Amino acid sequence: MIDVPGELVANLREYGGAEGGAFAEALPGLAGRFLGEWGLRPDGAAMHGVCALVLPVVRVADGRRAVLKLQRVDEETAGEPVALRVWGGAGAGAVALLAHDPATGVMLLERLDERRPLTAVADTRAAVRVLAGSLARLVRVEAPPGMRTLGEAAARMLEAAPGAARVLAAEDERGLLLDCAAAVREVAGEPGDRLLHWDLHYGNVLAGRAEDGRAGEWVVLDPKPLSGDPGFELFPALWNRFDAAEVLWRFDLLSGVPELDRERARAWTLGRVLQNALWGIGAGERRLAAEPAEIARRLLGRD
């Protein structure tokens, strides 16, 4: 019997409602099915993200250690196996996809060292340098056809921004949100065509394992991919492990290592602030989250 962590069950019910609850109940059977069909045996305690169950396993045929990942297929997760296949594992610094079942979304992935996330690197500047290098490798790749696009997301944001601004309680925050929208409007006509991770933060980078030939390598996992401009990737690295005094240093490094156009990267980073604000307002907030707002002010030269 597969033990599904209670926190994961709660998350699935909170974010997925009745469908999420039904998926949680089906997880033990689904995991058991693929352990059998793919010739796997459990190899440790279950792990989980916000909405995914991750089981350490060993492939019986050759003894290779891997993880079985089970999650609901939705707009964000549907592109994950596609992106991982296009990146091709070590070629782009991403986790290797070993098997995928399109009907259920279940994936068999290369096992990484979960004891060594990039979040554990105490030197934040060193961690940012790792992310900058990972970003440079990932965005060399053109997005495949059928991927959701930044152009579509930008259009939705620009349509929603005026009404959302009117909801905010503080006048300066209303102006800040509209300035973010104005920056996006300047670049929305050229949304880009690179394969983006979208959630490239320190917790989504783990150390590789020597047995897979990746000793000393930092490996990216858990993409929520879309097609777009690489400048849209920088925001998570500015917000996670937030330090107001480091915002511009991080931004310059993250845009400089992959040789991005700095002004376009600034505009698309302001787009991520806008996106975050729209989600908050949609959930009933009447103030901007403090740290994203500070990122926007510093990128706009208002610190």
C-alpha cells in the first residue's frame, strides 16, 4: 500500500476541489499500477510537492534508481513531459525523463539528490549564479509547437489590469500596477519563442547523482513550461530568498549571463509582478504583496 502524505491530500483538496480529492483517493491505486507496469519497486519514503506525489523507486530490470511522479494533468502540468523531452536531460541541465504515460500524466524521472537542493547553499549570490547558468542553458531551446504561450498570458494580463488597479486600496500601488502593465504593453507584440521553465527558483534545482554521471551538476526539475521571452524567467530568483538590496545585482546577473536584452527583461519581469498582483486581487486582496512591489519599484528606479 502506498502511503499518500496527509499534507498532499489537503493541498489537492484545497486547490482542486472535488476533482483534487478524487485524485488523492486514486493515488495509491495509480502508483501501484505503474510500479507493476514499469517494473519498479519502492525505494524509500514518499515525497511530495504542492500537488504531486513523488515515489523513490528502483527499476528492477537494470537497478537504476529513479522517481515516479504522479500529478493531475492541467494547463500548467500538461507541458512538463514535453519540455523535459525537448530539453533532453543533461543536454540542457534538466532532469531526464525516462518514461511517460500520456493518458494519466505519470512520469518516471531520473533520481536526483533531494538532500541537496539549491536552497541549502547559504551564499545567495552563489545560488543566483547557479540559476543564471541554468537559465542560459534552458532558453537556448526553441519551444515546440502546441506549448502555451507568453503572448496569450500577456493579452489576458493587459485586459485585466485596469479593472484590477481600481480594486487596490492605495493610490501608489494602483499606479505601480498600471506602470507594470505599461511596460508589458511595450513588449507584448514580441512575446518570444524560447522554451521557458516559468518556475525557476532555488527549490526547483537539486544536485545530480554520481551514478547517473551528474556528480557536481545542478539539475533543474518541475517546469511549468510555456513559449516566450527568457526575460519572463527572472522573477522567481528575485522574490525567493528576497533581499531588497540584492534585487538589481541579481537582475543584472540573471539577464547578463544568458545575454538578454536588459530593457526587455525588465519589462517582462514587471509582467511577472503584474501577474502575481492579478492573482492576489482575484483572491480578494486589496494590497500588493510587499516584496514583488519592492522588486517593481527597484526595477523602475523608485527605491
